[in-house]
Amino acid sequence: MSCGKKCAQIAHASVSAYEKSSTQVKKAWFSEGQKKVILKVTTERDLFELRSLAEAAGISASIISDAGLTEIPPGTVTALGLGPALSENLDRITSNLSLL
Amino acid sequence: MSCGKKCAQIAHASVSAYEKSSTQVKKAWFSEGQKKVILKVTTERDLFELRSLAEAAGISASIISDAGLTEIPPGTVTALGLGPALSENLDRITSNLSLL
């Protein structure tokens, strides 16, 4: 994927996970600077495993499948949005991943 | 900026513009597939001019300044989130821009 395409997937994931969060979590995250961290995984399976871990920890999680109008086939899983959540709780799930 | 850094700016811009929108606009956009287009500008001034045009057209707009913790100086203006809005209304403002 081009960088622009990656940006679009990240935007989808961010808005989707954000939308699933409670009003209280949204407000807390806005008041604390809306920290975001962009990480990469090796396989599609990693995304589903991370989603399971997040959901078990009560963290909002949203898998993104692309419509496939440009660059990649329809239905390709491209990203996972997690949070907002406390950094320490997200780190427990994602601390072994590298920055994109 | 690295691609990961650009992704983070786009995510900020998307969530911020989305959050400023009305519930009705949010729902309509979700039901229609959440289309996103990632475009580039030449100068910081372009972002402020686009924001003015969007606001005059009643389109949600959100300028992003980076906290400057990585890669760029604090306060650097990095992105502008526009919408959600009807494609035809956004195109009126952004149709001369290229894809990122």
C-alpha cells in the first residue's frame, strides 16, 4: 500500500474504535491530548489476536476491511483500531510491536 | 515526516473533524461506508485557506498542530480534517489537490 492508502486505513481504524468507546473515555482522551501510536504487525492473524486481547481487557477494538476500490482486493483486512484506553493497558497488549 | 507520523496526523485530523460534526452527519457517513480521501497541500497557508472555505460552506474542519514529541518541532501545523460531508461539497473545495 502507498503511504496515502495506509493513512486512510489508519483514519478508518481510529474513527471506528473511537466511535465504539464510551462518552466518558472519549472525553478523558480528548482532555489528555489524544495520544495516538501507529504500530505494525506481520500477519493478518496478528490483528485478530490483538482484537481478542483488547476486547477481553475491555478496550474498544475495530478491524478494518477495505472496500478495495484502489490498490488492494475488496475485503482485504488492513488495520485494527484500539482504544482510546490508558497507555498502560494498551502497552500490555502492544508493547512487542514496532512503530510503523 | 515518516509514513507512520503522517498516519498519526491523519488520524488526529479525522477524529477531530468527525467529533465536531452533527450526529445526523456522522450517522449518514457511517451508513454510506465512511469514505475518506487523503490529499496533500504545498504550504501551511493552504490548510488555513481550506479551513476557511470549508467553514463558510458549513463543513466541519479541524486543523492539527503536533505536540512535537517526535520528528518535528512542537506546534507544527501538520494536517486539516474536513467533513464528513457530501462528496460534491468537499470536491468544490479540494478538487485541485493531489492524492498523498
